[in-house]
Amino acid sequence: MIDLRSDTVTRPTPAMREVMAAAEVGDDVYGEDPTVRRLEERAADLLGTEAALFVPSGTMGNQTAIACHTRPGQEVIVEEGSHIYNVELATMARFSGVQPRVLPGERGVFTARQVAAAIRPDIYYLAPTGLVCLENTHNAAGGRIWPLAAAREVLDLAHGRGIPVHLDGARILNASVATGIPARELTLGFDSVMFCLSKGLGCPVGSLLCGSREFIAAARRTRKALGGGMRQAGILAAAGLYALDHHVDRLAQDHVHARLLADGLASLPALSVWPPDTNIVIFEIARGPDAEALCQRLRDRGVLASPAGAGTSARQVRMVTHLGISAADVQRTVDLVGRELGTARA
Ligand SMILES: *Cc1c(COP(=O)(O)O)cnc(C)c1O
């Protein structure tokens, strides 16, 4: 199977499994797992923050951040297509007692002006704005990179009003590799950043939440409250350390493959393709089968893809490149889609 559904489907490589098996471990709830500690230090160093916390999932990282930055009864500004708003259940309401204030972005990106208009004035019957969240790269917008200047404008605006800003940076390293801008520059000024090890970096489990020492101390308590206190987690952290050493630069390859895929698909007359910034390709089928039907037909022929996420058109398909996808897989996929749409090429 050529599995293009997500970059979460990657399996640990033999070399990664070897370092996992050999990892030095201890009970991390006692603060005694040396490998977890090394990973947390490494992540903090990578993003230029004082501290970091290893969490089981990106969702827990985001929701821990929301819980730590807000008080019940506040609003959190999020983008319409964001992961936090769409596919983390309603956990900000459940666990933090806050409600989302949703801004429509232009392919995932909103402006400081929109944020300014959404921040509630200080009137006693209005819910105060407690947090602003950005997502870089933006998953549902096709791995879109937030332009750095636009992000800085939002940061300045929010901070000027005394409001913290969290970055859902599940794929921030894709943005860094694609732009050549160090991750710590892309995340400069954010009050917290989450990034995933379990996506393109190829780890089986885990994400990191980065921020100030004080913030991470609070986040550690919240992680435990959410059920995320782990014991000999060094086995997982070892995979993370390995990935940060060996799987970051190679993300460039995934981006090349995504562009190959997008170019190939764009040459088929029935498709319109969003030019990919990173490793996610979204295309719309102008005529012929809808997304569900096309994905079913591809599946029967050995290619897995998904209709694009929640709230999008039934004619959009998403394909994600990752370390399990080769250039030959991309070519085979393009040929197959062409055949299924009745536009086989020579
Ligand atoms: C995958 C993802 C998450 C959540 O990560 P999980 O580990 O699946 O909980 C958060 N934000 C974005 C943008 C993601 O793509």
C-alpha cells in the first residue's frame, strides 16, 4: 500500500527501534527518566525556550497550553480551519471552560486587524479574550506556512493587549526546513509552542510543549491532571532524540515529493491543485467521482488517501508525503489518479 492519508502513518525505522530498545530510562513522574529529560532540553534548545515538556500527543500539548494560559469563562481566538477548533473534540470547553472565537482565515492565515476586531472590549458582560492560537504549518489549508511578518503582527497586537499567543506548531519543522528559517526564529515571541514528533519526524508517539520555565511547571501539573504522566517514557523519548538528529533535514525530500505530486496531479485536466508549501497536497475534483468515491477506487488499487478534513467540500482530497513515500510512489499515484479520472497519460 502507498499510504498518503497522513504523515502520522510512518513506522519507526530499524535504526530508531534500536535506540529505543537501548534507551536509558527511569520513572518520569518522579522526574527520573534521563532520556526524557534530554529530549525536553533538546526541544527547548531547538525553539529557544527556557523549558519543554514531553506529552503523549499534540492534542494534549495544545489543550495543556490552553488550560495553562486561560481561566474559565474566557474566549480563545482560533482560525476556522484549525486543528484545535475542528478535531480536538470540544476539549477547550470540557477541560478549560473556555469557548472558541472563530476567525475565518485566508487559507489558514488571519490578520492582526481581524484579531483586533475580535478582542472583546472590557465590558463586564463580555467574555474576556484569554488566548490567541495560530497553526504553522496549517494542516487543513494544505500545509500552509504562516508568513513570518503576518505572525509577528498578530503577536505584537495580542501582546499589546496583554493576551498570550500559543502556536500549534505540529509541523513547525516542516515550515523551518521549507523556508530555511531556523525554527526558533519562526516561534520567537510565542508564549508556548507545541510540535509533534509523531508526524513527519517518524516517531511512534509524542509531542513537545515548549515555553518559559514557569509555564512548563504549570503544564507539567496539567499534563498529569489530564492523565498524561508517563513512567519509563524514555523509550519514546529516545525515538524523538533520534528523529531530531536524523529526520529533520530529510523533510525537504517530503516537500520535493509533495511538489512532484502536485505538479503531476495539476497536469490532469479534471483537477485543481493547491500548490503545496510543504508536505500536504490538497486537490479538488472538478468533475467525475467525488472525494469519497475517488479515495475508494484508489484504495482498491493500493493507494490510500483521504477526503480533505472537516467542513471542506466533498470534492477535496488530501495526500500527505512522508518518509515512507518515494518518488516512484508519487509517480504511481499520479498515474493511477489519471486513470481513475479517465485521463490516462502516455
Ligand atoms: C496532528 C496535529 C495535532 C494533534 O496531534 P495528535 O498527536 O494527533 O493529537 C495538532 N495540530 C495539528 C496541526 C496537527 O496536524
